[in-house]
Amino acid sequence: MANFTLKQLRYFEALAKHGHFGRAADYCAISQPALSMQIKELEDALGSPLFERNAREVRLTGFGEEFSLRVRDILRSVDELGEMVLSARGRLAGRLRIGVIPTIAPYLLPKLIRDLNDRYSGVDLHVRETQTANLLSDLHEGRLDTAILALPISDPALHELTLFDEEFVLVRPRADAGKPVPDPERLSEMRLLLLEEGHCFRDQALSLCNIQPSVPKELFDGSSLTTLVQMVGAGLGVTLIPEMSVPLETRFAEVSVDRFPSATPARTIGMIWRKSSPLAPHLADMAEVVRLSAGH
């Protein structure tokens, strides 16, 4: 029987995910030589190579692909076992892994982390900021315990808890201050600056303006709300941003911020976690901390 450790399985999972020894080592907070040695020992124990190596990247072998599927199940079960132990103690403690989408993270996390540390002194918080698709994958594979994002998700394996609704505001060049706020039809004719594909906020903005994502249109794709607002200030177009981002993003920008007079566009912010998670009662309690930290 092959003799390997859970630590080696976690290192294997990190390397399979990142496809690069350096990035995987950084993710695991160990040196690259140490990671390489652990992977080599794992392969020796299994008697078969798990990765194809070249100068730029590493790829899973056929056996490595099959092994990876089993490893995900094992590590998820181990994590849930640990969660069950913590839950049985009647309090939230130990490592808690939270995912947050980029259009929420910079505006909520500074206060939320302070509030969570005050409320749960025994919790070791790990936060990952990434797009919704990555958060869902990490939740399903046990790399995250919960995520804060825009609802609905409509995944039968995940529990959704609504936290609050948040309005969108229109950001225009400062020279447009005082002009009538365009309705969605007029807005669809303007040069609308949006986040790049993969961000749910992009899809929400396109939906407001009744623009089909597949229809070619002259748009500027930015990687952050900061970039979009600065480009508006430079006169490149207009954009929409969530209300929570206004104080930070428009503080030094040459822009005008306006609310829509009617049919105000909004998004629903919530928390999700696996329905099978033993931490579910604690996460439901934590949701109230998130809501209060966001000012709702």
C-alpha cells in the first residue's frame, strides 16, 4: 500500500491547481525545493509520475488526472471532518476560508475583518478575492467555507442567504453634472465602460441597458472599478458602480455621481456555503456580522 501524507496531498492539489512550482509553493507558504521534494516523494510512493514537467509549467499526467479527482474528495472530507469537530464545540474557531468577489472585497473587507476578529477571537481568517466562477469551484472542491457575492447562484448543492440589496449609481465626467440622468435606453447608446468578461457586475450592467453580451459594441473593458472611474474622469465614457464603492472610488476622481430617478438598478448581496457543511449554523450567525459591517 502506498504511504503518503495529507500534507503531500495538499501540496499535490496546489501544484495541480497552479500548474507552476513557484506559485504553488507561494500558495502553500513553503519553499519551492521543499514542495518539489514532497511531490517527488509522493510520486515515488505511488510508483507513477503525477506531472509532466517542462521549463514553463507542469501538467497532470493521465494518472495524475485520475488521482486528482480522488484527492479532492479526500481533502474535502478531511476539511468537513475538522469543521464538524469545531461545530461540536459550539463555537466558531480555527481556520475559516472566505471568498469575496472583487466588486465587494475592497469596500467591505477592511471593516468586516476587524468585526469578525472582534466577534470570533479564535478564528484564523483566510480570504480569497476572485470572480464568482472561481469561488463556486473552490466551494465545491472544499477550498473555501463560504463566499460573499451577488445572488442568485441557484446551485442545488449550495445554501444561499440574502444579506442586503445594493443600488447602482451612474458615474459621468464632472462636466455632465446637473444634466438629466439618462434612462436605460439612452444609456445603451452611450459609451459604457464595463469590467472585463467574467465579472458578474458586467452582466448586471449589460442587463440594465438591455445589451446582449454577445452583441459587438464599442466598450472599454477594465479590470477594476478604479480603472473604470478614472477613465470616466478622463472623458472616455460613463460607467455604473455599486453604491458601496462610491466613497473610495470617486474621492479623487473628476466625476459626477448620480442616482437613477426611477426603476433604480440594484443587486442582491448574499452569502453561500455548502449545504453539507457542519459550519452552517455558525455561518448563518456570521452573516449578521457581515450585514452590520456593510451598514445594513
